[in-house]
Amino acid sequence: MLIQVTLGVCGLNSNYRIKKNSEFQNVFKNGSSTANRQFVVYVLKRNDQPQFRLGLSVSKRIGNAVTRNRVKRLVRESFHQLSDQIKFPYDFVVIARKPTSDMSFEEVKGSLIHVLNRARVLRGSKHVGKGRDVK
């Protein structure tokens, strides 16, 4: 099963990524988390930046390097497509769980929409489930 995802020039460049360990730790400590079966998403509102940033964590338990990189590409492309629906400049850290290794792009995007709706960070989202308010 081969799915080709192109990020192109409009993809999530380095300004949209969380790379430093200290930045990840800041989101873990000060942000709030929401989860479903496929993803755990930590969210931290940041008023000092013009756009959202995304950090990804895909464990070796998900699969080999090819599988892990595929999951990361699918998550980045999903956020790219949802970028106009994200309400405010947030820092997101997405942790992928085991079921993501076998999911299609549509399934990954749908699951991310579900968890981001629970976190109340998408425009026009309705609160579903018992997710906590974002700080």
C-alpha cells in the first residue's frame, strides 16, 4: 500500500515545527492533553507567535523507520490541510499510538479532527466527549 503525500512549497516548514527538547517539555508541562485511540495531542496556547507549531513523537513501537516516517508525513499533511481551521497560535505535540501504522491518510486526518475537536482548537468545532479546556 503506497500513499503519496506531497508537502510542496506550502508544507509545514521549519517555522511550524517544534524540534528542541526544551520546547517539547514546555508543552508537556504547561499544556493540556486530549486523546483518542490513535493519538495523544498536547496543546499549549502561545500568543507570542504568529502561527501554530507542531511537534511529533512516533515511537519505535509503531514500526520500522519507513512506517514511522510515513505516519509523520500523514500527520504533517493533515495539519497542513487543517491550518486554516486552527483558531489561535498553539504549540501542538502529537504522539502517535500503535493503530496509526495501518491507517490511510483519510483515517489519520479524521482521527486528528476528532481529537482536535475534543481539545476545542478548531474553528466551528463542537465539543465531543470529556476533553479538557485548553489553557
